[in-house]
Amino acid sequence: MGNTTQFNNDVLEYLCDTSNRLTFYQNAVLLAIIRATWGFRKAESRITAGQISKMTGIIKNHVFRTLKQLEERGIITRQNGIIGVSLEGVTKHGNMPK
């Protein structure tokens, strides 16, 4: 087996819960962010839309729009190109435990 990425169980349950209604693009971009952060044992990282586009196959304009949507939902945090997954944002949606 190659390299692995550890997932927070709350996030994994969030991704499995269809009531959270992430779009295909939102799910793909979120997974790319998780790979680029937690995959390197970082809480957040400088990630460009171009990098996410290469990881997901989603064109950059759609990546920008999707990042904005995920940030508005409180699922990710973004500041000056530094992106991270908001555990608080993920666990406050749906029936997730705090």
C-alpha cells in the first residue's frame, strides 16, 4: 500500500451523509483540499485553484466558484491563498455530533 491520508471521523461521516447535499464539484474540491492538507499532516496549506483543477479535472472558473460556496457554507476557511477544512463548519451541519 502507498501513502495514506488520515480522515477525521466527523468529516468522513459528513461526506457520507447525503442530507448535507454537497454537489459533485463541492465534494471533489473538498477531497482535494483534504488531500493537500491532511495528506501532508497540515491543518491548512497554500493551495491554488490551478492545483485543485489539476487534482480534480474541474476547470479553474468552476474551482473558484466552488471554493466560494464551500467557504460560504463554513466547510473550508480561506485567507490569502491558505485553505483548510473547518471541522466546526463540517460538524455543525446535518446531524453531526459536536
